[in-house]
Amino acid sequence: MRNSLTLLLVLVLAAASCLIAIERAAAEEGIHGSLAVESPTSQMVYNDTMLVELTIAWSVSWPIPWMSAKVSYSIDYGPTIAITNETVIIFERSSSIVYTHATCLLDVSNLATGKHRLNVIATGSYNLNNDFVKPYNYSFAPIIFHVRIMTPPDILILSPQNKTYNEAGTPLSFAVDATTSWIGYSLDSQNNETIRANTTLTGLTDGSHSLVVYANDTIGNMGSSKKVTFTIAIPPQISIISPQNETYTEPNVTVVFTSDKPVDFTCYSLNGKLNETVTDSSTLTGLSNGTYSIVIYANDTFGNNVASETVYFTVELPAVHEPEPFPTVPVLTASIVTAVAVAAGLLVYFKKHKRKAALA
């Protein structure tokens, strides 16, 4: 019986000595972590969110009863933030390897475009029994990832604006809040026209037009301006064909003019007097001698009021010759002579007739 107790005591002491040796070996050698990164990768470019998925393989000197692990991260040496998603520790008691898995989804939309560093830190403790606890703090090599800003360039059209222009050539000017690799515009929903900077829209026809400006930044984001709607209303040009700057010898002068585009209303002003409605071919009547000026006015469908150049002309009517006065005196004399001759003839006639009557 005594021998049995002695043997049991020896075995207990031996077991205790072995456990102390194991604890000392673990305390001296500690643990070693090997980080495997499923995401992020340096080959991908992230914009809004980025999945972080990590696996740490802990290599320990001896199989351990338990281990706690907490994985945290920091970006570009910023504050350390714990990964709040569930962390799973897998024990493989048949070996000296313990695995820690950690995942989280990071918002990277506030990061600048370019390269960034993700630093992973693991902290926790492990032991061989409930009496001996060993803390650890492990930092791994930084993980490099890239971010691209997805916010497109902001474009503001300064000209043209939502109004009416009276010229076929309208300046196109705009402002962009980012460095661009390409700029273009679409006029009236047609294909984009590439431009380098502010330009002029030429050859615009009368009527309403729409314009949108597009721009790509240096990382491929395309932005567009708000659509601008504007109107082109080129005033008509009136040319007077008749009268010309010359002299007319008739009291009636024809008015002829042309317009390079349709007009709604035309009138003329003669010598600055009130306007009179006129068609493309009218006649000025009853003109007397003198110098005249004439201007043709027109109004188009867009409300443009225009005037032709002033034409000056002269009217010189031929002189009218008055008939010569009737010669009253000679006429009276001839009448008297005639009357006397007739009276004398009648007297002779009556004398002869009277003589013949007496002879009978």
C-alpha cells in the first residue's frame, strides 16, 4: 500500500514537472501568426465599399486548451477600429495550428483616389491551463489597396443661357471642377463633338436648340452638365430695290424691297412721317418736285424690329407749257368785215330783185 502511494506521488510530481515545462516553453516561444488575405487585393480598384476578409494561422509551440482573438484595422495610420463581425477561432487539437477568420465591409467612398495602406492588428491571449495566461499583440505587414473616386466632374455651362440670341455664332463657355482627360458637347441631342476648351457654336439656325456638355476626369468618371435650352432669332435684312438714289420725272414711284427671311409685317416712312403699311411692291403716288427719303421697317416672328438703309431720291416733273392767248381783236375785225360784206351783198340782191319787179 505504501509502495502504491509512493508511486502515485511520483507520477503526480512528474506530471506537474511536465506541465511546468510546457508552460515555460509556450511562454518563451509564444505564438506566431501568418496572415492570409482574400480581400482586398492590390489588383482591384475599389470605390464605394471594400470587403475585408482575413485568415490568420496561429502557430503555437504546443496544442493549447483555449485562445482568444480580436482583429482590428487602421487605414493610412489612422485610428484603430475593431472588426465587429463575428470572429471564428477553429481549434485543431491534433496539431499546434489555430485559425482565426475575420470579415467586414468597409466604406471607402471618403478616401482620395490612389494607393492606401490597410494595417491589421490582432490582440488576445492564450494559455495551457486556467492558471497560466499569455497575452499577445501582433501587427502584420500592411495590405496595399487602391481607391478610385466615383464622383463625376461637376460641369456648369456659363454660355449660352436659357434666352434668345440674335447671332448664328454663340459663345460656348463652361467650368469644370476636376482635371479632365476629355471634354465634348452634344447640340440638339446629336453625337458628341470633342473640344479642348471654350469655343463658339457656329452655323446655328433660327429656332430652339439644346446643349449638354460632358467631361471625363483622369480616372474615367464621366460627368454631364444640366441641359441648356436657348433660341436663335437672327433679325431679317431688308434691302430696297426701288427707289434708288436718283432723280425721277414721274409723280408716281414704285417701292420694291426684299427680305432674306420671312417677315410678318412691313411698312415705310417717307420723309420721316408716320409709317404706312407696304407690301413688297407698292407705289408712291402724287409726288411733287423735291427731295425724299424712304425707310422700310419690318417685324419677324421672333419680335425682331429692323429697318433698311435710308434711300434718298429726287422728283423733278417736266415743265407744263401754257396755250397762247386767243387773238380777240383781229377776230373782231374780221367779223365786222364779214358782216359788212354780207350786208352789202344782201343790199345788192334786194336792189336787183326790186328792179326786176318794176320791169315786169
